[in-house]
Amino acid sequence: MSFSATNFAQPRPVPVGIRSNEKSLSSDPFRFRFRGSPSFLGSPHSLRFNPTPPLKLAIPHSRRSPAAAVTDVSNGKMVKSSANMLITKEEGLELYEDMILGRFFEDMCAQMYYRGKMFGFVHLYNGQEAVSTGFIKLLKKEDTVVSTYRDHVHALSKGVPARAVMSELFGKATGCCRGQGGSMHMFSKEHNLIGGFAFIGEGIPVATGAAFSSKYRREVLKEASADHVTLAFFGDGTCNNGQFYECLNMAALWKLPIIFVVENNLWAIGMSHLRATSDPEIWKKGPAFGMAGVHVDGMDVLKVREVAKEAIERARRGDGPTLVECETYRFRGHSLADPDELRDPAEKARYAARDPISALKKYMIENKLANEQELKSIEKKIDEVLDDAVEYSDESPLPPRSQLLENVFADPKGFGIGPDGKYRCEDPKFTQGTAHV
Amino acid sequence: MATLFQGLPSSTAFSSSNKFNHVPAPTSFSERKSSIVTVRSDARWSPVLNYATHKPQRLITNAVATKADSSLASTSSKPGHELLLFEALREGLEEEMERDPCVCVMGEDVGHYGGSYKVTKGLATKFGDLRVLDTPIAENSFTGMGIGAAMTGLRPIIEGMNMGFLLLAFNQISNNCGMLHYTSGGQFKIPVVIRGPGGVGRQLGAEHSQRLESYFQSIPGIQMVACSTPYNAKGLMKAAIRSENPVILFEHVLLYNLKDRIPDEEYVLSLEEAEMVRPGEHVTILTYSRMRYHVMQAAKTLVNKGYDPEVIDIRSLKPFDLHTIGKSVKKTHRVLIVEECMRTGGIGASLTAAITENFNDDLDAPIVCLSSQDVPTPYAGTLEEWTVVQPAQIVTAVEQLCQ
């Protein structure tokens, strides 16, 4: 069936960008009203900042989900009316566990790095867990995630075992990429994680291609169940890169099932977002291309989750892409090599007070979804998972020499024909990894 | 496959008389039969073992053997059909798209416009706008999109309207196309074909006359092939699409209108093999793409002067077919490389190094490499002519080499 580009030349009126603590929604497409001046971004010097959002998470006006049933009744706990709950107890515990896994894992990475178990560039995700958990926990296994170099936690959220990620970081043969990728190149075919990219922006076209595949399967190959969505995660620095804009255009043009998730942590190494960007409000760039643009508090996993739900549903229906800007913050430096001297300590303190894990913990306890004991036991469980991951990685073998040439080509005939007339991959030195290519 | 290739002694493959003013026919019928039979100049053939991928190139043997009296005689009674090189490319593309619904094309103006050189003409009407996708002008991104689609199960062919435009896609080609199979530990394969017209045309100006093979050749994980005749264009196109590796197929702007006869039966050529154009004794001339025709023109003059050059179209720019090349070097002991690539760091430079490394003892003279000059291709016709290797230079070089 042929699809014509003219079908979607007109951008349909897009839903208004939602800010999740906005009480009313404007019906004016492409415009967005929000509280206060556009100074919601922290600034390095003058202390314009948002008041700390209320700890009780406000529900966006249209988001009263009747399906959020509470199962605590069966546990014999008295709970308040379930209509206001954004999550069930199970969901809450799942989210908590995922964020704890992400946080503890990254802390363990730092430890291991300073002990000389891993090398090179390691970029940690502390502080941004709400974005990864909020989005990825809504996905099916067949949905695709594309990330950047700050990809450990995306891999973990997507389901890649902690053991596989840790041993990849240690450079062992049991790593998810056989030790060949490293910190910045996490891949998993089983879990549909297609990177892990070291250059910023270069994963966005790949994500667009994965979304294109999904649309192709549905429309050309007529696979009715092909409604897989793709999430592309990237940062504020990437939003000044050409590939971002080119892909926004193509995704909106062809209504690809993709969600562009901007993890705006305000800093690209030492470059403040405000110093690099003419218009720092990234969500606005979505409507400019004819797609929904949303800004959300990325330190609040429940808000992120609500926004993610809508964006994912939109993509799955075939209604096209969404650009979601998550205001978030990294508690550590850009990488373990970054002295992190440029950021204002007051800014750091402000965001530390908004730690997404503490916020969820508080929410769950206040709303009687869980008690301290249960949450502590989750933390203990994760500690054990990580100790096991480190032990496993320590004991795993390093890649042998024979692995050197194995994955250069999917079809090793690509190494060509040698002087003796045989394909070079037939040479025993190839299986030993000692041939020179 | 067991059919013997009969009676084509080397000297009849190319007589000096009338073959050089138009496209030379493939050197032997055995090439048409099988991608895995290489022709040696002494007219014996030897099979190269076909290491089957899960898409074996099996059809060739059956195709010829459909008739009960399968032999060369029957092949010659099926003369095939005549077409131009761009039509041969289209035929190959169309056949592969019919065969596998995951094969798709993307690029600028490939759909409704039919391709700037008409290689995809009519395909969008036949297969739909999603399978023959007109992209916006964003090479880096749509190349990356093709790579992402390949990683998730499709087999895209990415067309650069001019090869030079792919410089904008260098990030994606180098980092993602070449490397992702490795950095993912073998989990994802990237079966893309990146193709487009390149080379020096007729006064197209510097930026439209680029030869990117020299820039791409260092990227690990990709293969590069260059087609030069309708026959090998179709065969290489099909082979590239079926390959699990990323392949860059270099076409030449001036060769699209070459006319030749190609077999009716389906055939696929080997991506890694070189093509023997004219067997000879005195000197090995290695070339590819358009320079093949300059070489054959020079060969005509050379034969008249009493030389017997052996001409090989290397076809596979990365990796080199060291077997065909090596056998030739061992026979003639003299090598001349004629290419349109730039002098510095070009294919010729790599080939010189490879031959010196592997066959130094067989050489009686240093390798001579004739390349284009390291000059941005000028617009003026006379200047443009002088940057590119001309037949007269080839003749002089052979004469000097054979002294």
C-alpha cells in the first residue's frame, strides 16, 4: 500500500504541551501557558529559580486515571480513595526498585572506577533516574530504546541484567557486547537496546530508523501487531545539533512512532545550556515541526510517567512523534574525569533536595503504598544484586585473542580473498585472532 | 556448476580489432554462470569455495542448467537482452525488491522523480512511497535512519544523489555503519547498501566530481565495490543487497548510458572478486570504474605496438582480491595501476602497498600508479582532462615499464 506524503503535509493541531503541575490546559494549539516567566531553568549566576514543587504530586487536570486501582485493600491497609492514586503499590515498588538499581549501580561504577576495574570515559546518571524509570518501565520488550554515552541506567531499566552491564564495563567477555563496546556502547538485541553512542546526536537518526522499521512493518509488511515505539534519549547539548532537527522533521513528516526524550540537565560538560542555546526552551521546538512538545519535571518520576504514557500511546496509535523535555539534573560531574567546578553549589543543593528517589519514597509512604521496611528490603536486594554483579564480573574471563576479528563483519567473507585463493577468514590465524587485517 | 567452460583460449577473449570502441563483453561465459568461478588467463577455471551465508548465491548454477543440454552452446543460444547500465542497476534492484519485501530504497528524489540518474525510475509506482522513500535533504540523518532500519530488520539501499553528498553522512557511515556490528559484540548486523554516482563527469565542477573511495576505504567493517559494465552493475547490486555486511557501491556518472547485453537468467556476482578483462603476458594493468575504458582504449594502441597487457578490473575496492591480482603479478612481473582516485591516499596507494607487501619478490620493476592529480577538479574542460589519467599516459607508462 502506498502512502503519500501529502496525507500528512498538514500538521494537525497538536495537543498542548502539558506541564504536569499545570492546573488547566489551554486549548490553543502550539502555544503553551505556564506559570511565571520562562525562567524555569536554573541559571548559574542569578538565582532565578522555580519554587520547589509541592511534595504531594499534583495530578494534571485531565489525568485522573480510573484504572489506577489500589491493591492495598487486600493487604488490609486503610487507604484513601483510589481515584487519586497515580500508581498502584506494585507499580510504585517497581519504580522504586528500578531507580534504586540505577542509583546504586552508578555509585558502584564510581567505586569500581577508582579501584581500577574500569577505564576510559564513564558517564554516570545519578539524579536523572526518574526519566529513565518513568519512560522505560512503560515499554514492552519489543519497543526500542536508543541512548547516548550516559546509557548504563537506560540499559538496566530496559532489562539488561546488571551482571551483563557491569562485566561490559569491566571489559570482560561476558559483557553485553562481549567487552567490545564499553561504557558508551551498551547494546542488547534481546532487550531492543540499540545503543549506546559516543558522539552526541548520532543515535537520533538510528532511533528514527528503528521507528521507520516499525511503521514499515505495519504498512508494507502488513504486520498488524507491529506497533512498537522507539524512545530516543539525549541531552540539552544535543538539541543544538543538526541531526536533532533533521530527525524531528522526518519523524513528524512521516508520523513515525518515536518519542524524543530530552534529558535537559542544564549542562553539557562545562557549557551551560543557557550559554549555548538561543531559545533554551527545547519543548517549543516540537510544535515548530508539527509535533507535540511537552515540558515535564524530570525529577518527579510520576509526572514523567504520566507524560510518557500519553506520548507512548500517541506513538502506538500511529499519531506520530512527541518531543518531551525533562528538566533534570546530574548529581555528579559529566564523567568521572570531570572535576565539576563550574556548577554553582547552590544549584546543586537545590536539585539534591529534589532527589527523585527521596520524592518517590516520600510519596509512597505518605500515601500508604509502602512502608520503610519494604523499601529498605528493596535496597538490600539491590545491594545483593550489585555485589553479585561485581563478583561475576571480577570472575569473568577477559576476551581472548581469538575474539579480535570475529565481529568486524557479519559475513566474514568481507575480509576478502587472500593470495592463496581462499577467503582470508578461512585462514586459521583468523580464528586465533593473530592474522593482520 | 560442473559444466566445463570450453574452449576460450586467452587470446580470443580480446582481439585487438573491434572490441574497444564499445563496452567489452564479459570475458567468458563462465562468469555468467557462476559467481564462484574465476577465469584464469590460461583458460582453466577453478572454483572458489562458496562459504554459504544463510542466503546462498545458489541460483546461478540452476539458471544455466535449466535446459537439458546445458553447455555453452545453450547459453549462447540465449543471447540475453540489451540495456543501459542504469537500467541494469534498476533491474537488479527491482528483482531484489520483489524477492525480499524488507528491501527498501531511501534517498533524495528516488521516488516520484525516479532518481537523478533514473536508477529507481518506476519503482515508487510499483512498490509504494514507503518502500521507495523520498527523503528530505538531510544526508547524515537519513543515512543514520537507514542504518537504524537495518539494525531492526530491514535491508535499505541508501542513495546519495551524488557520492560527494555522502561526505555529509560521514559520521553515520564511519561510526555507525562500519562499527556497530563490532561494538555491539555482533548483536546487530547492518545490511545496508550505500550507492550513488561519483567520479569525474563532464565539467560538473569540483564538488560534484569527487571520488570518495579513498576517504571511505579506511573504515573498518565496510566493503566497497565499483561497477563498470551493465553486467557487473546488476550482479554487484544484487550481491550487495544480499550481503549481510554494509556495502558501498560506487557508480560512475559517465557510465550510466553504457549499453551491453546481459543474460536473461538471474545471476549474482561475488563482491570480493576481481574481473579479468583481458588476459595478457607483459604487464598487469589494474583498474576500476571508468578508467577501465581508458585502459582498454590504451590497450588497443599497445597491442598494435606489440605489447600484450593483462587488464584486470579490480571491482572490489575493499577488500582487494589478492588472488587474482597475485596470479597476474606472478605471471607478468610488472604492475601498472590506473585509477581516477586522487594520488594521495587513494585506492592505488593502498593497492601498491598491498602488492608490495605480498608479491614483492615477483616484481621486476617498481609498481607504477597513475592516479588523478591532487587538484580540485576544474570546471574548464581542458583543465579537467589534464587532472584525469588519459589513454596516452597509460600507453607511455606501459612502454616505460616494459623497457
